[in-house]
Amino acid sequence: MPDAAAIPHTSSSGGDSEGKSTSADKSSRSRKLKHDVIEAVNELIQDIGTCHEQIAEQAV
């Protein structure tokens, strides 16, 4: 039983140092992805607005 407790502890200790750099990388990638998604959504909103204006002009 003590061996089983020691193995996860050692594993989690090694994982913590790697986890910190990995979480920093994930955080950086998440920020970039979030920025890219927001930019794409804003472009889509502009495109929809342009289409709406064109349709309104044709309807008159």
C-alpha cells in the first residue's frame, strides 16, 4: 500500500513542473485562439451587415 501512495506522489511532482510550462503554453494558445475567433466573428458580423444592406437595396 505505501508503494502505491509513493508512485502517484512522484508522478504528480514530475507532472507539476511539466504541467506549469504546459499550462503556460496552453494559456498562450488559448489567448491566440480566442483572439482569432473574436476577429473571425467580427468579420462575419460585418459581412452579414453588408449582405443585409445589399438585400435591402434590391428589395426597394
